[in-house]
Amino acid sequence: MIRKTIIGILLTASVLFVSDAFSQEYKKQKPARETIELGGEIMNKDSLKNKSRGLSQHLIIPKGEWQLGLQVSHVSLSSNNSEYMLLLNNIDANGSITKIAPFVAYSYRNNRSIGVKFQYSTASGAVQQGDLDLLSDDLNFHVEDISADLLSFQAAVYHRSYVGLDNKGRIGLFNDIVLGYTNSRTEFVYDTNTEDTYARTDQVKLSLHPGVVIFVMNNISMHVSMGIGGVSYNNTKYIKNGETIGKRDFSKANFKLDVLDISMGLTIHL
């Protein structure tokens, strides 16, 4: 009986010792929950298992921060410096696109924010004259005095994910997932019969916009982003003299770098 008691005590002590050693080792591996300073590395469960995979996550946008800002984009095109008009001779054309978009966002967790923005866009283009040559004597056209003007308004919600790149919280990458609704009007004029003819388009689009952010001051940052396409649904109506003469519904998915969708922005962090 005494022997069995001694053996039981030894087994119990061994189990307690192993359990305590395991607990101490687990506490050493598990990071303590504490406040992370800007630029501090953000550790997650996956990165603990294999830190060699992916970019190190540094804090650049803390939880609970408000962001107010403005995005601006302007692109000018001219036939004098375009390489896309090889089939046009004696072309004299120009165009421009301008976008202005104020936005507000809230950081619901570290390096993650959600926001809304409103965008006003204008675009115009004109062809004073040009000869269209399709490599055949029977397919030559002459055009002149053609112009087009576009005006659009967009309301959108977006989710932004950041990746801090330095331990000072100054430089980072981000990606916006944007869901927006756009209403636009396009007027196309080439003679007096088309002066009261235009197209009205309603569009719903889900798009991606990666970019780079740099803090020029503690509470002020600048960023540059570029659209890489998305999925959209479009409803277009063609109106002449106040009457609808045609309509078209279509959807499309297009993913590529869009040089006409490059924006620069300034953000105030509160």
C-alpha cells in the first residue's frame, strides 16, 4: 500500500512538473498584449509560424483614427504626342480628363479603414480635322469639327488595407476596394443635327486601386494610386430632343493598369 502511494505521488508530481514546464514555454512564445507604437511590427498567428513569408507588418494607421482628404487627377492628351493614331493622317486633336474627389474614412482596426468619397469628373475632346486611312483607297474618310464632353458624379464606399514598410510608420503600401455608383452625361457633337443629342449612363462598379502613402508630417500624408480595373454594370440611354431613341445594358470585367486613372491625394489624420 505504501509503495503504491509513493508511486502515485511521484506520477502526480511528474505530470505537474511537465505541465508547468509546457505552460512556461508557451508563455515565452506567445507575445504579450500591449499597445503598439507607430512603426511597430504587427504580429499575427500566421507570421508566428513562418515569419519568412510575406512583408513584415508595421503599424502605420492606428485603430480609432479619422482621415479627411482630397484626391485630384488630371490627364491631357494631344495628337502631337500620341502613338495611338497611326491610322490617322493630318490629325489635329486634343482632350483632357479632370477628377476631384473629397473623402472621409475611419480606421476600425490597425492598418484597416473604411470610408466614403464623392467624385466629380469632367472630360472633353475635340478633333478639328483628320483623315482616316484604313490601308485602302476605298476606305478613306475625312472628319472635322467633332467634339465630345463628359460630366459625371460618383458616390462610393471603399475599404483600404495598409502595409507599413518602415519602423517609423512613415512609408507604406495600400490597396482600395471601391464600390461606387456613377451617373454621367456625354454629349457628342459633329454637326447642327446633334447639338441636342446626348447619352446618359448609370454605372455600378467594383474596382481595385493600389497605391503608395508617405507621411510628410506626423498628421499629414500624401498618396498616389492607380486603378487596375474591375467589374461593372452599365445602363446607357441615348436621348435626342428630350426623347429616348435607344438604350443599352451591358456588363464587363477588365483588369489592367489604367494610366487614365492615376490620382494624387492629401490626407489629414485626426
